[in-house]
Amino acid sequence: MHPVLEDLIGLLRLEKIEDNIFRGDSRDIGSPQVFGGQVLGQALSAAQNTVDNRVAHSLHAYFLRRGDVTAPIIYEVDRSRDGGSFSNRRVVAIQHGRPILNLAASFQNPEKGLEHQADMPDVPGPEGIKDLTDVAKDMFDHIPSKMWRFLTDKRPFEFRHVEPVNFEAPEKLPPKKHVWIRAVDALPDNPVLHQNLLTYVSDYELLGTAILPHALSFTRDSMIMASLDHALWFHSEVKMDEWLLYAMESTNASGARGLARGQIFTQDGRLVASTAQEGLMRVLDLDDRKPRSKPGSQN
């Protein structure tokens, strides 16, 4: 298996410290704090470790504080309910004695029922589209060095953007984005692992959809962006080593916050998951986009 993918799988495999208490490592992927998808994936993994034979169908989380990439994270699980068909778990992620994330997850015994789904967007397939890493390499002279390293480091997933990516001079665009995603190598046939990996990767790209109508850039504008919450619904079994289309749209931006939602389809059009996220989108000076205060201000 590709080493970077193997490392991610190990990252999501937590150490049991005590009944309902687990510990996970952190990774520095170049972001200012622990990547939110890592904490989400580990928190779901902690909850899964306390559930037998039931499959996660939804999770809802709030990000409370920035995570420290140099310290491990403790996950405390509350076994809220085990009913006839559903189980519910609450998870608190803790660093340095303070909670950084609250998560609730629900699990269900698999059963048959009524079925319908939204149609898959009519967009080109992943074949012939450059991976985001290759796009960034082609724009070396136009991307700050730290961002360039973040975009070109080896990753556990391929990201192929259907719409062109413009790091240098973004234009005002409709708040929609379509990205093909696939793990960089074959994975074990373990549904729980695939759910954890989807949870991890679902935090990529989503909030960025909300800045598309405003012609802003992560790399060149004075902005603070941070996920505030995250919701994910699993509709059916997912295979992360097969191409998935992440179709995203932002329905609103107001109050220095942006709301985005997403749908995840298999290449043959099956809707396997849905997401929603609200995040902080604070432009430090709306007039000339120059910071009014020192970088690193808190929410």
C-alpha cells in the first residue's frame, strides 16, 4: 500500500486507553491547526469502537478550538443509547485538558426500505483531468511557497477538479464545485474503514465553495476561514478506492459565515453520502483587504 495512505489508516486506528476512552496521534499536513477531517475521522472511529454490528448512518459535529498538531488527542465516548435498531454515541475530543470537538453519531442495523435519490450532476468524468497536485506544480511561480508545499505534498487521495482552479487571480464564479476523489491505492474490504476515510476527506474543499462568488483566494487575500460544524449522512456502502464525485454548492454567506453542502456520488451515479458545513469566513478588511489586526486572531 502507498505509504501516505497506510499512514492515514494508522492515524484513524486509535489506541484504547480505558473503557470508552481512546487516544489518537496528530499529523501536520501544512494547515495552521489539526485538519478538521482528521478529528472527525478519529472521533467516528472512537464511536465505532463501542458499537457492535451496527453501521454509522449520520454524524453531527461542532469544532470548538484549534487542534495542536504536536500533541495527541483524547476521545471520550458516551454510550448514550442502544435501542432495538439504533445506537447513539457522543464523543468529546480533548487536547491540553480542553475539548476541541463535540460529535454525535448514530448507528443502525442494516435494513431494507423505500428508496429514491437526487440525480448526479452531468459533468465530465475523472479521466483526462489533472490532479490538484499537478495543477499546483504548473503554477509554481504564482503560489506562495508554503501553500505550494501544502498543495504538492504527497496525499492519500487524488483530487481532480472539474472546474479550472485559479490560484493567482480568482474570478467571481457561481458557488458550485465538482471534484473527483479517490484513494491513491487499493484498500482492504472493510466498510468501517471506508466510512472513516470518507469522513476524513469530506472536510476537504467544502467550505471553499462559499468564497467562489467573491473572487477571493486562500493564498492572496487577508482572510480567516475555519470550519464551525460538520454533518455527514451515509446513505449506502462506499468504496474510497473507486472514483467518487464530490458535488458541492454554497447556499448562503452572511454574518461572516458561509454555508455549504455536498453530495457524493459513485461514478455510475449512485448517491452514497451527503454533507453540510458552516464555517467562519472573515475578511479582515472588506474595503482594501488589508488586515486590521495581527494575523492569528481568534474566532
